[in-house]
Amino acid sequence: MSVIDLRSDTVTRPSAGMRRAMADAEVGDDVYGEDPTVRHLEETVAGLFGKEAALFTPTGSMANVLAVGSLVGPGQEVLCEASAHIVRAELGAHGAVTGITTRTWVGRPLDLAAVEAIFAPDMGPFFVPTRAVSVENTHNFRGGEVTPLSQLQALRAFADERGIGVHLDGARIWNAHVATGTALSTYGAVADALAVCLSKGLGAPVGSLVLGTAGAIAEARVRRKRMGGGMRQVGILAAAGLYALEHNVERLAEDHDNARLLAEACGVDPAGVHSNIVVVDVPDAPAVVAQVREHDVVVSAVGPRALRLVTHLDVSRADAEQAAKVLASVLA
């Protein structure tokens, strides 16, 4: 029996069709701006979200650093939820690389009352001013929770009233789009800067994009080079992203269905599973990880008493059903 890997939607392998697209990609030197496949990918994704421009990056963390950095300068702050990816899973890159600070609220992925309570206006050389609010949609450590569009639009109005920016960490925005039917351009309209990922859920081996104004992206291109992110014949990777966008977005609904199946098997209300991530509370997470591994099911412990299960395109319905049986037996 092959191993059923539910640790993350980043463990997928390129399909045969994606590999052919990569092998056949037209390429050039992207540092010179001469890779036609990269340019096509950037123009395509910018168009999907209604933004002026986009920039291909090797990682989602780099994309987030560049996106937030386009809105927040050194010695200024971005506000976000306490378990947001930018403060919990990017190794302090925002402070270390760009010199910005963060403050957080605890609770829902977006709580406008909490944002307003900690918002700091520019009061001169005494306090750190808030320059942006960051929202993660879907929210990784909140079990793939989708932030309602109405809340995002309320944040947009709040930010406009105060002259600050909105950053959308859209690593899994594709899942939110499929789960709700909200147009990608509608999500783009609520944010000044976005970061979107091609290797989470969509099956590409690597790659994310930063989106924003033409001026912000031009500056991000310089910063990308400074961070060591200048790439050459990278159209080979961009081709994988284009293939993923064409073939692997709408099928995310299958992952969402499989996630609800796993949730039910683990005693989690499937109605609370918005996308492809399930978080399960257990008495001893590492012990459960070890037990299910004996049955060729791999899951993650994201805390002493929390498991994370993530469905993806390399997990079939049959795989999900088998994993559900194993998890139900072990948890019983």
C-alpha cells in the first residue's frame, strides 16, 4: 500500500501533463525580463485579480515579504491575527529583512473591532504607526477557514478611511475562490498587495507571485534581486504554474469534499470545514501521528494536542476513505 500523505498540500508531485508543459516551455533570462513564459504567467495572474502587475517569486515567504514591504516601511507596523503565517511560519523574515514590526490580535482571522482597538495612527516620533493590516485567506492554522467577503470589504473601507494598506496573504486564495464562488478579481479589489501561491493545492513544484500596482511591483523586482531571488531561465517553473491555473483550480472542490469526509471520521463537524484543511484536537498529537503512520497514513502535529490533515490532488477519494478508516480506528 502506498503512503497517504496528509501533512500538507505542498507534497504533490507534478503530473505528466505538467512535466510536458515544463519541458516544452519557451524560456529566456528573467533577470533581463526576457523570459516569455514568466511574463505570460505574471500578466495572467495580474489580470485574474485585477491588478496592474505581478512578480514571480521562488517562495511564498518571499512573496509575502515583498508584498508587505510594498506597504510598510522600516520602523512601521503591520497588524495581523496572532497565528497568521507571516508571524508564525516565516521565521521572522519581515523584521529581519525589511525592518518592520508587527502587532497581533487573537481570535478570528479578521476581527475589525480588534483591529480598530490596536490601530496606531501616525503621532510623530513617539509611537510606531500602523501602515497596513494583513489578512490570510484561507487561514492555515485556523483550519483553512475562509474569511467572508463582507468582512474583507469592511476592512477595505476601514483602511481607506485611515490611509493605510491591506495585504492579503492568498497562499490558498484559490481554495477560498472555489469554496465561495467569489471572483478572484473581487478578492483583488479588497487588497493593495497580494501574495498567491502555485505550490499549495495547485500542484506546481514551486512558485508564488506578488501582485500590486506597477510601481510597487517594479520596486519589488529590485528587492527580489537584493534578496537573492533573481532567476534566469525560470520559464520552466512558470510553465508549471500556468498549467496548474488551467487544470487544477476548479478541482479543489474535490479536496474540500475529501476534507469533510476526514473531519467526520475524526469527530469534527464537517460543516465547520471550509476548504482542504482539518484541525483535530486530540489528547496526544505526536502519539496519534506515530500510530497512524504504522498504517501508512501521514499527518502533522501542529501542537501537543492538535493534528492537521490537508487534502490535495495526490489524495484520491479512495485514499481519503482509507485514511478516514485509519484515523477513526486510532482515535477511537
